[in-house]
Amino acid sequence: MTTVKGQLKETLVGTIKEPELSQDAKAAFDRNARKDEDTGELYMTEEEFVNAIAPANENYHKIQREQYAILFHIADRKKLGRINIQDWVTFENLLAKPDAEYEIAFRLFDENGTGTIKYEDFQKLYNTNKGEATIPFDWNCEWASLYIGGRKHRHDMTYPQFSQMLRGLQGERIRQAFHIFDKDKDGYIEPEDFQRIILETARHKLSDHLLDNLHTLCNISTGSKISYANVRAFQNVIREMDLVDLIIRNAAQKSEDGTITRTDFLNEAARITRFSLFTPMEADILFHFAGLDAPSGRLSLQDFAKVVDSSWQSAFALGLETTAGAAAKAVSFTQKIIHKSLESAHHFALGSLAGAFGAFVVYPIDLVKTRMQNQRSGRVGEMLYKNSVDCAKKVVKNEGFKGLYSGVLPQLVGVAPEKAIKLTVNDLIR
């Protein structure tokens, strides 16, 4: 029987069985590959590989085209300096995975293809690829030791451990960088230092509008410096950008003129989320950057697009689109709509389960509340229940623990489809 460790290694390192070859993958490979004169086999070197995944005629204003060459080391499984059609298809299948970003990063550090990453290899590759002007990061800090062990007890990282560490790495890098620039140790840094921190840690995730105006974050409060609270709030906003986009769109649909205020945003956030509530400071940051060109307090989807859409560019940088480019975008948009519609059925089922589970957990609270509201005293001034705790105790005493869930079935029947429909509609209108 295959062990869990063996299955994980097969997932990350690969198996002898080659993936299925699609017509699109073969066509892309044939367009860019060269032919071996001795064997007649088609293959790609690093140059052809970059041409295939990053065509020269596309826009690369965030990530330089040459940087895509690092992915060649992932595709070149046998370390031959060239890849064949099987290597190419394996790489394309990897990109199609939902956790592709984490797995690609893992394979970059797992140079030997063992399915684990040694601390020495990780440290060596990290130091090799960081620039000379990179903000220092202490890998011996307490946060890092929780994932890789202390200095005397380093351990290898599996893929789940590595991906979880990677998820929290940006926040720790920002925290350490803030301490470096906070020379007075008063909890404040200069706007230029904040801009450098964000450009180094999250540049590729942000729109040009945000990148050009990072230094203005100090304007959301009095003073000319930026506090650590401002920095954390900004990080939380960019980390939850997908949820921010959903909340904005939902709130805008309910507005008569399509514009929303800060209060509208916070109210909608509280309505559609249970635990991911946004703080007033986070809302201030969002509306500050979205309203730089229209500081009226009421903003439209177009205003927010400059913040939530990482691909947003100014008209000067973007230039005039060609008719062919506009048509291609229209086709891409249509395909996305179809794809999201197909996903709705899956989300409907998950929404039903989530709604039913949530209603089941909080049902005893609803039952106690209802009993308290509906109680009638037998005599004037005499009440059956003194308070909520007394009500719960008497229900358990007289009806048993199951009494707390008396009538739960009709509640589940009503809540499950209601939550499922809400989530499905949210997915469709995004």
C-alpha cells in the first residue's frame, strides 16, 4: 500500500507515468521548439521556453520578461538544459493546479527532488537570489524557528510546512523591515521607508495607482509619519483584496447611483462576513487610495478599480488598445463568466453544508432567545425563566440535552438553501 509520504512525493516530484498530452499544449510546444539534428526530437532550451510562456509582444510592466526564465528550472526535471514534450506538458499541468504558486516555489528550493527542503539548501538559494539592496531578514528569529527549528535543531520542511511558512512570510518580512526603519523605536517610520518596504514585498500584487501613491498613507492621520498600525492595516487590505472587491460590488449594486461611502462598505462587510471584519482604519486606507482623484466620500466601481485590480495601469502607461486586443479581452471575459457559472453548482453544495453547520451550532442560542421572548407567566409578576442561563438550564433539566435542538430540522431546511443561494449569487455577480 502506498504510504502518505510516498503519495506526497509523487505529487511534488512526479511519477514515471507521463501526463496526457492536450492539443493546445502540443501546438504551443511545436510553435516554439527546435529540432535535434541527430535524433529528430523536438526540444526547448531556456530561450525557447521563455518565448513560449512569455511572448515578446505582451506587456511586462510588473515582472520583467527575463525573470520568467527561473521557471525553466522547474520544467527541466532531468537537469539537462533542455526539455522535451513530456516535460512541457508536465509543467503545464503544474500551472493548472490550484496551489501552483506554492508548489512552484517548493520545487525551486527542492533542487534534488526529494520532496523535502533542507534548511541549508533553502538558506543558500535564498541568499543567492536576493539583491544587494534587499532589506535584511533574520532567519534565526523566533517566527522562523517555529517552522524550521532553532539553530541547534534545524529540520527539513515538507511541502505543507513550506507552503504554510510561505503564507506568513510576507507579514514577518514587513514586521522586521519596520523595526529596521524605526530607528527612534517610537512605532513610526518615514513614508519613503514604507514605500520601500511595500515595493520589495508586494510590488507585483499592487496596481500602478497604489504603487505611485504609497507615500500618501501618512495623510490618513495627523502627522507626517506612518505608524505600525497603518502598515498592518494596509497589509490586511491587500491580503483580502478579493473579499474587498466582492464587498464593494455588492454594496454598489444596492446604491441608487452606483457609488458607496465608507459606512456602506463597513455595513456590507459586516453583513456578508462572520469573522473577516474590516477595521475602521482599513476602511479609511481603502477609501483614501481609491478617492485620491475624487475625494468626495462617495466612490464608484471605477474609483475602486485603481486599487483592487493589480493589472490597472494609467492611460499614459497603457496606451491605446488595438481592436484585436479588445476583442481578445472580450473573449477572455466570456470564458471567465462560463467558468464561474460552472463553479456555482459546486459552491451551491458547499454553501448548503456551511449554512446548515452554522445554523446547527448556534441553534441552542436561538432556542433560548425564542423561549425567553415567548414566555408567559402563570401569575402576575411571575416569569417562567429568570434569564437566558436559567432558561438553558431548565430546558436541559426538563427535556434533556436534545431539548436544546428541538425543532432544528425546519431551521436547517430553511437556512441551508438560503446560504447556498446567497453564496452562489455572490459568485455569479463578481
